[in-house]
Amino acid sequence: MDSKKWDTSYEWKAVLLLSLGFGLVGLDRWIIAPLLPSIMKDLSLSYQDVGIIFGALGITWGIFAIIAGNFSDKIGHRKILIPSLIIFSLASGFSGAASGLVSLIFIRAIMGISEGAFCPTSFAATAVAAKPTRRGSLQGLQQSGFALFGLGLGPIIATQLLLVVPSWREVFWIVAIPGLILAVFMYFIIRDPQQTQGEPLLENQARAHTEKTKVNWTALFKTRNVLLSMLGLFCTMSCVFVISAMVPLYLENFLKISSQNMGIIVSAIGFGGFLGQFLVPALSDWIGRKITAFIGFLGSSIFIWLFANADASISTLFTYLFILSFFSLGLIALLSGPIAAESAPIGLVASSIGLVVGAGEIFGGGVAPFLSGIIAEHYGIQNIFYLSLVGTIIGMILSLFIVETAPRKVAAKLNAQTQIE
């Protein structure tokens, strides 16, 4: 189909709705963090209990990202996106009705299931709605909502709402409302892949002479970029989740920074991540996915080292953490977005994204924080950054083996080969 006649009206409506949807995923997931002091007091929870609550959500998210990605390739995006948006919004609300540890674990696990289903399906829906030459930019824009709403604005929203509502319970119900409203808009606007222009272009990119055959999910494990994206996401998740979970404790307990100043510094994760999740994939549209991934891991490695060795200066720590989050969260958007989508075997776009996201989430949401806890307990919390540094250095090496998939770069290569012939 002629790209000059691309349906930009649907493209931007879909991307806007999917961006808001993934922003609400981040908000509903992370709104609990600034409310934990009140929750722990009311429900008599320990730090170990809190770890179980977060772990339950992360594990169910990862498992169902893999399952739903494959499932949505078969039944369409709408049947996954709309119900999952309703369910995780309700789960957010019912978090405010939890009476104890068991009920809160159950509710957050349900949230993980529904958010895990929404995640890869929404990425795939953006991939088929976006014009190929701006797919990286728009997938990055969609994913950037997670960091902005969840890690940047979430703490501000939670603490401000606590000033005007009776308790933390009402906060959960308030943040549940936007998701229910958004589901109505998605019902009337979002289309299934076969009703968009993007599906045939995405499936035929770089394999125009391949005859479409019966879809085989195991083909994902034979695709170099899918495997490299999984491993690369392990590496950058070891950075993102260790930072999100442990930096507040590092700042207060090791650097002896006050809670108020700690909050200012930690907000850099959300705002830096927001810009990175948009701009890193956008940059890859122009210079290529491979070189952008390498730069992302290199930048993450440099600023992990700088942050770990910085003194207790608020401006310095904020700056280093902002840039570190820019690169590390930007890598998540790049690896799980355009690289996973463009490298997928025919008919397995959502499956490819789901496998990459699910594997990374299970590791990042479970194993990496667990390992960082062991390191902090036995070797000192100041040494947790070595886990992240090792991960980003390994990721930098892996990025050298990525096969280029950016449409501009692929087209330029094909044109050059044609001229030579």
C-alpha cells in the first residue's frame, strides 16, 4: 500500500490511546510504592511481605505476557486489550479494599496477569498502526507513558491525593477510574491487525519473497534478534529494577540523605526514563537499531559507575540518575518494541514481543532484585551497582550481534546491493 496514503488519523488515535493505556499500567503498578508506609502500618506488613507483593505481580506479569502475546496473534488485539484494561483498573481499585497480606497478594497477582496481557498486545497494536518509518518513534512514545505516569508522576499524585482523601484506600479507587473510561474509547477506535495497513507491511519487511506458512511459535527461539532481545532485556532489567528498588535505600541508609531530598533524586528515574523510552527508539529510526542499542548499554554502564561513585550532592545524583534512566529505560523500549516486532517470524509479532517482555519481566521483577538484596545484606548496599554494571557490559557485547531491522537502514542496504548488481 502506498505509504503516502497512510491512515494517519487512525495511527495517531491508536497511539494516543495505547500510550495512555500503558501509562495507566505504570501508574496502577507503582502507585502502591509511595503509599507503602501507610499500608504497612494499617495491615501490619513487614519488608519481606512487601517483597512478596511486588514479586507476585512481577512473576504473573511475565508469565502472562508470554501467553497473551501468542494468544493475541491468534484472536486479535481487541479481545486482549479491552478486557485486560478493565481488569487491571478494577484490580487497582480493589487494592484499596485489601484486608491483609493474602488478599493484597492475590489482588496484585491478578493485576500482574492483566497488565502482562496488555503489555505485549499494546506494543504489537502500536507496531501495526504506525507507519514503518516512524515505528520506533511511536512505539517509544507509547512505552514512555509507563515511566512518566508510574515512576515520575505517580509519587506526586499519590502524596497529593493523601492530602484530600481520608486514607490510602481511596487513592487506589481514584486512579482506577481513568482506565475504565479509556476502555470505552478503545472499544470504538482500536482495530484488529487485519483491519490496519501495518500488518502486511510488518510481516513482509525484509522477507518479501517468503511464502506465508502455518505459524509455528517455536520459530521464535530460532530467531537471532528475538533471543538477543531477551538476553539484552535481562541485562538492562538488572539495571532498571535494581535502581528502582534499591536506590532509595542506598540514598537514605548509605549516603544519609533525607527522605525529602531522596524523593527529589529518585524522581529522576521516571522523568529520565520517560524521555529515554521515547527518544532512544526514535533515534534508532535514523541511525539504526544496532548502533542505538550499543550506545544505550554504553551510556548505562558509564552512568552506573558515575552514580555509584558520586558524593551526596543532590544535583549531581539527580543528573546521573536521570541520564542513567534515560539510557536504561530507553533500551527496554527499543528491545521490546521495534527490534522484537521487526524481527518476528510471520504472524508472530505479539508473540515475539510477549516472549521478550515476559522473560525480561520475570528476571527483572524477580531474580535481579533478589540478587541485589543478597549483595546488600552480605556485602553492603553500596555494592549493588556492580550487578547492574555487569549486566550492562554484557548487554553492550550482545548488541554487537543484533541484525539491523530499521526500515531506513534496511532499505538503504538493499538499494546499495541493487546498484552493485
